[in-house]
Amino acid sequence: MALQQGDTGSQVEQLQMQLEKLGYNVGRFNPNFGPLLDEIVKAFQAESGLLVDGVVGDRTQTALDLAVAGITLPTRVSPPPVSPSGDFTTGNWSEWRIVTQGGLNTRSGPGFEFPVETTLPGGSLVTRHPNYTNSVQGDRTGKPWLVISNQGIAQFIRANNKFVEPDIQS
């Protein structure tokens, strides 16, 4: 069965998970095949040399399955690198500590345009969200956001050493 914009259900979430594993910024997983997912599917199709129509039919699904199967994850985790501006470029650490004294806002997506969902107090420990292979997602300006698990749902915090640091005891 083909998937396309307007479809809903668990198959749409599985599609988002596959695309996220391949490095596409899908935001929070949800059961709706909306305009953003349509753009991402078309980008994948273009990069894979497929017909670019936004429909996930047999050929697109096979290409996704093969691409995901070809991913190899590192066996040893080292502390995440920090850019000169203090940004973490990867989130390959299991626990992070909030270092801002006044706390840190979590958002429903990667970027300041997404609504604040909660504020975590300074010193809090947060964990990466287990469903995201790429635990750092870029916002529209290219700034990195860490996908964390808070109260069982994915939330996003700015991945910069002004706000968070890897917890060295994890």
C-alpha cells in the first residue's frame, strides 16, 4: 500500500523513523503525512534517483529499506564534539545536564518558533529520546537541537554548551 500526503497511521510514523535514521529532520514523530513529510520524501526520492512524486510506493519503500539497512552505528561512544560557537554537532551521549541557572525551555520541535512545553530547572538530568537515531536535529537556521525524552514524549532543547553539557558520569 502506498503512502502519500494526507495519510495517517502507524505506517506514517514508521516512515518518519526511517527517514530520521537517514538524517532527515522530521521533527516529532506523529501519525500524519503532512506537507513537511511530503517535502522530505521528495528530497529522498531525488537523492535516490527515483521518480519524485512524494508517494511512498514499492520502489521508494525498497530504497528506504536498503538505505536504512546499510547504516552502521559506532560501537564506541566518545564525548560529543563542540563547535567553536559551543554547538554540539552530535548527541551521542545518553544523559545531559541542564547548566543554565534559570532553567531551560523544552519545545515541541527543533526551533524557537515551536511552542514551549515545559521549563527544566538548572542541574536537571535529561536523556536522549530512544526512538531517534539522530538525537540532534537542525532548526530552519541550521542550529542544533537535542531530542530528549521528557514525561515519555519527545521534546527539543538547544544543543549548545551554554545550556547543556554531557553528564560525564553516564
